[in-house]
Amino acid sequence: MADPDETPERKRLDLLTLLAGVATLLMAAYVLTDGRTWLPSFDPRWLLAGGAVLVGLLLLGSSVRRRNR
């Protein structure tokens, strides 16, 4: 039997799986619309800039997080 004093571990969000799921949904929507997009044009530089901002925010967040080990 389980010890009644033990608390169950909290499950953490798996960011990689979340991003893969969102990318899969976007690709499925693209295929289902026969490649027609509602955006007038897509500039890959915006994707690169968004990725750089995301990485910067993740690094900033991990640097200010308290370490309890």
C-alpha cells in the first residue's frame, strides 16, 4: 500500500510535446485548406525573430527562477 504521508508529484508541462502538437495542428490546417493561407504573405524572418524572442524569454525566466536544490 502507499504511504498516506506521501504527496503525489506534480506533473510538469512538456514544452516540446506542446510545440510539436501545435505545429502538427497548423500543418494539418494548411493541408486541409489545399495550401491556401489567410495570410497575404509569409516572411520567414518573422519566424526567426519570434524564435529569438522566445529563446531570450526562456533564458531570462530560467535565470531568475529560484534554485531549491
